[in-house]
Amino acid sequence: MILEIHDFLSPTELQRLQQIGAESTFLDGRLSNPHNKTKKNEQIDHSAPGYQESSQLVANALLRHEGFRDFAMPNKIAPPLMCKYEIGMAYGTHSDVALLPLKKLQMVLRSDISITVFLNDPASYDGGELVLHLESRKVPIKLPAGGLVAYPSTLLHEVAEVTRGQRLVAITFVESQIIDERQRHMIYSLGEVSALEGLTMKPENRQRLDLVRHNLIRMWS
């Protein structure tokens, strides 16, 4: 189950994040994954003045967005991290680590959902697509600036090589209250039906539908 939100960030948030990306120091992305030789990107320096602000801006947007919350049912969210891809940079096919240690928060996060927030105009760079591997298919995703894609962390994926311009994104990981992808999808689908058809349903049927959805959350969380 994949979620795309094209207007995830407000214009003000997007402008500020782009400004931070232009002004901040970025380091070799392999610092966070030194054993993956296919990773060629850069990530914002944690000591850069804009790091905390950039991370908080994206985190606040995630917590604010009802559509994201309904989809992910987040229990924990890793601090978002800005990443940059210059010409020739890419991230080969890989899987996301299952358990992510968050040393500053003194906790371990189980990665259930991976998130990419696109921060610059897709027309400003060539390549740089997020490519999800869905069994025998490869699905490229390149959203408008301010757009978000969320997908199961269990999928193999890659970032295609940038051949022109610069790709700027923010990434993070979510531990959901519902660990099983299928169960989470069913609960989300029931919520969608309730939201889309609720006004046309008899009140007693709407109540029964909501009761089933909430009881499934109780059962599976």
C-alpha cells in the first residue's frame, strides 16, 4: 500500500526547507550506512544551524496531516533528515534496516513505513526517481516539490542516478501502531469507506462500520 500526497507541505514550509538546503553543509551519506557501497548521496550535517529546524518542520507536517495519520497510524517517527543528490549520485537497490537506533532519543524504532518528501521542482533535475520494486515490476516515483510518498519499509527500492541538476528530499521512517501491512491496509480501507460513504449511510450502519474498524485497531495494535 503506497500513499502519495502532492501538497503535503505548505508553500512557506517548502520555501524555508529549500533555503535551509541551499545554506547548510552536507556530509557523505555513507556516514549513516558505511557498508552500502551503492549509496552515493549527501545528508545534512547534524551540527548545521538549520538541521533541527528542517527536521522539526517535516515532523510537524507529518503530525498535522490527517491523511498521513490515517494511513500510517504512527506510534514513533524518526527525526526527518534532508538528503541531497548531485549529478552522478544514486542509491542502489537496498532494503531499509528493520530496527533503527535513535541514540539521542534513547529508543529503537521498528521501520514499518518509509517516507520521502520531495523538496525541489522535478523539472529542475533529470533522473533521481524513487524506484519501488513490486515483485517483477519497478515503479518510478518523482513527485512535485512539497509532495510526499509513503510506502512499506519491507519493499526493495532504489534512487535512480541524477543526470542533471540536484535532487533534494527529506526522508524518515515510521513505526506504526499496526505492524502487519495487510491489517493496516484493511483498517485504512474501512476508514476510507466511512469517510467517503458515511453521509449516504444510515446512521446505525455507519456506527456499526466504525465499531468494527475501532475493534480491529484494538485487536491488532
